[in-house]
Amino acid sequence: MERLINIDNGGTLTDICVWDGQDFTFTKTLTTPFDLSKCLFDGITKASEKVFGTADLEALLHSTRHIRYSTTQGTNALVERKGPRIGLITDSDTVVAELRSTTSEARLFDDLIGHRVALIDPRADEETLNFDLVQRVNKLTTDGASRIVVAVGDATGQDERRLRSILLRRFPRHLLGSVPILYSWEFTSDR
């Protein structure tokens, strides 16, 4: 038997639905925003108990063909304006203008990014770029950024890859801590 597990991670509860081709099994568990893997595995374990009569996570996973995961966490953060403070590193003022092109986009930009924008020249020589990046990242995190988005160059990601190489050297995980750096080319080629 091959099962399908659907997981819907919400702000308060995580819903799990297991389908075996004929019957559905439903369960819920509290969402653990500090570690989403915890509520995911707690929920699947709870579902396995309903399916087998005793908790057997391994058996449920081995009899599952697909797992679908969805979340409203990002949507909730945007709607409630409670998302993480974002810092933006870009090479063009036009990126900011495009992100603020309508009144509602401008309000969202101001709520999530605000003044935490740093301009950088990705084609500067290595020494200058190293110095500038360190200064900009330090300023963004000092200003409260808990996530940094890099949006420079073109859709190929070459400039961003160069910046990532520098940032990985200059800010090893233990120095930057829990501030992830996200690169636009990893998400979309539409720039």
C-alpha cells in the first residue's frame, strides 16, 4: 500500500492528512515555530498511531509514496506584518523603486525592509568588494535585519555567486549566527 501524506503548517496548528487510496486519517499538532521539523515529525508520528494503532513513524514513512507540505507561515507573516526584518543588498536603486511601485507594495516594503537597504558594486575589485560587503552586512544587522536578501546582477547569478563566495569567507556561520543570507537567483530567474 502506498500512502499520501498532506501536511499543512499553520501559525497555531499543523494539520496532517494521510490517505491510503481509500480512507483518510486526520490529525493535528501544535506548530512549533522555533523548529518546524519538530511539529512535522510530531504530527506524522501522531498520524502513524491513528493508522496503525501504535506510533510507528518508520512504518508510515516506508509505506508512503508522496509527502506534500504546505504552509501559511509566509502568508500570515505578510498579512500580519510580523515577518522577519529583512535587509536588502542590491546594486541598483531601480530594484527598490520596482519593489515600491504601488502604494500597497510600498507599505509592505516599508514594513519588512524599511531603511535596511545597502547598495554595492559587485564588479568592484576584490579588496574593495570585501571591505564594502563587510561594512554593509554589519550595518544591516546592526539596524535589525534578521534575514538578508542579495539581489544584484542579472538572472545568471554570476555576480551573486561572487558575493556569496566572499560572504561565506567573511561571515562563517558562527559569526553571522542565525541571520541567513538569501540570493535572488536561487529563487527566480525573472529579474
